[in-house]
Amino acid sequence: APPAPAPAPAAAASSGDPEEDRKARARRAVEERKRKAREAVEARKAKGKGGAASSKKKADNSAAEQQAQQQQQQREREERERQAIEEANRKAEQERLEKEQLFEESRLERERLAEEERMAEEERRAELEIQEIERQAEMERLEMERQAADAEQREWQRQQEQQQQQQQ
């Protein structure tokens, strides 16, 4: 009697990556061909020995060993895939955190530059106010000098008129 067929590898869900899906299908096809070849060899062995009980036991043991080995390989493959996914997720999270940090640093730099610009604008306004006050003070000083000169001129004219009247 031929050994019980090994279970076919479960169809893996699509990973979303066409290249990875193609590789997975190719691996499953190779495993299926190997399984069928092993079954054919076992069947020929069992047939050639006349179906002796010891041959059947050897074939059963061999099939069980192969199945155990396949299961172990499948577990190892699944563990490697799990680790690869975890590593990819860890890298993606690291990149996300780095981008967040760069964005925050950029935002802080923009705020700092905006504050510097605001302070510079306030300094320019203060300087213009000081210049305006100084200009007004100068205009007031000049106006007071003009008024004093006018007063002196009027006083001189009054004195001149007084002298002319006294001479007459």
C-alpha cells in the first residue's frame, strides 16, 4: 500500500507583493513535485518488495520522517517570514519617528525665524518712532529760535521807533 500522501502546503494569502507571491507559488509547486516524486519512489519500493510488512513499516517511517521534516521546514520558513515582517515594521516605525522628528525640528526653526523677524520689525518701528520724536524736537527748537529772533527783531524795531520819536 502506498504511504499516506503528505498534506499539500496551505495556499498562502496574498502578501500584496506580486514578486513575493510568485516566489511563494513557485516554492509550493516545487514542494508538491518533490512530494509526488517521493510517493512514486515509495510506491515502487513497496511494489518491488512484494508489499512485505517490513517494507511497509520502513515506508511509513520514511513518510513520517519526511512529513516531520517538511513541517519543521515550514515552521522555520514561517518564523523567518514573521521575523522579516517584524523587521520591516520596526524599520517603518523608525522611519516614521525620524520623519516626525525632522518635521518638529523644521516647525521649531520656522517659529524661531518668525520670532526673529517679528523682533527685527519691532526694532525698526521703535527706531522710526525715535527718529520722528527727534525730528519733532528739532522742529520745535527751530520754531522757538525763530520766535525768539522775531521777538528780538520787534524789540529792535520798537527801540528804533522810540529813538526816532525822541529825536523829533
